[in-house]
Amino acid sequence: MALIEASITINKPAETIFAHITNPETMKSQYVTSVSFDGPLQVGTRCKMIVKSAMGSSEILSEIVAFEQNKVYGTKTFAAPPASDVTSTYRLEETGGSTKVTLQTEANLVPAGMPSMPGMEDMMKKQMLAGYEATLAALKKSLEG
């Protein structure tokens, strides 16, 4: 199981950031066209996202696995075999007027049954880390302007 982690400091209180990352409307993007939850935001609530790509639309299902208001928001995304489920967690640590936001993901990058080559897991980690750093930079820009 690989742990990928990226952090950034945002000059906003944790409450503002938490409200943003847990809002279904702000979860939408040019790729995510629909977000719905089957109940209130709490551990056990399921989320369905509709994502579009060049190959059409697909449905992504996840479940909230960690939830502490203004501090922790984690989801487990369910994957079809041979891929494995992925757990991603935002952790917010407020210090003064700013907040350190850490995005962590635990995933089996090369599950049994998937072809593997030497260096493949490291390459995938680097790609995911770059994506998370870009995600956090976009979050900072969105909130700070």
C-alpha cells in the first residue's frame, strides 16, 4: 500500500476551507458533472459522481470514511477490478489566520492481476503527487484569489 501526501498553507480559516472541500457544487469541474450524497455529511454517507471523459461518462462511487468538522474529510472510492479501492483524506491544521491543508491517499498502485514493470509504482506515485500538488494549488488560488 502506497501513501502519497502533499501539503499547502492557505491564508484562510479551516472552517472556510472545510466548507469549500465538502460542498458538492465546488466538487464539480470540467470533468465532474454531477455530485450527490445519500445523506448528511458523516461517516458512512455514500457519494456518487458522474465524470465525463473522451470515452463518455462514468459513475464513481465513494463513501465518507473520516469526518471531523473543520479538521478531517476522508473518502474511500470504490474501484472495479483489477484496480483497487483508494482512500483519500484532507487534514486541516489551523495556525493563526492560516491553515495547513494536507491531502493524503492510500492506494495499492499495482494490484494483483495488473501488469507491472520495474519503476512503475514510483512513476505512478510521482504522477499522483504532481496531481495532488496541482489540486492543492488550485484550492489555494480559489480561496485566496
